[in-house]
Amino acid sequence: MNSSERVLGTSARGHLFAFRQLTDGVPHVHEADLKRRRRTNGEPGHEATPDESATDP
């Protein structure tokens, strides 16, 4: 049990469990999706990963 689960009640633990199942346990899914939507292909500094910037000409 992590610190956020200790503070939350039993029903909140159930919500956390369901959330983790729906997101495959990946944190910050919504924020990552927002960043992906704002990313401009080909724009310097808008690469999703460091590997993408290394492959640009």
C-alpha cells in the first residue's frame, strides 16, 4: 500500500485499482496524451523521445 492509498478510504482504493487496470498501470496517461496532441511533427524540440531527435537530419 502506498502513501496515497493509506490516506484514501476503501472505496477510493477500489477506484485506484480500476484506474490502474484501465490504464495498464501507466501513470499520467491523460497528461501524456495532451502532450502528444500538442506535439508538432518536424518542429525542433517537439520530439516524443530522445531517439527521434537523433534520427532527424
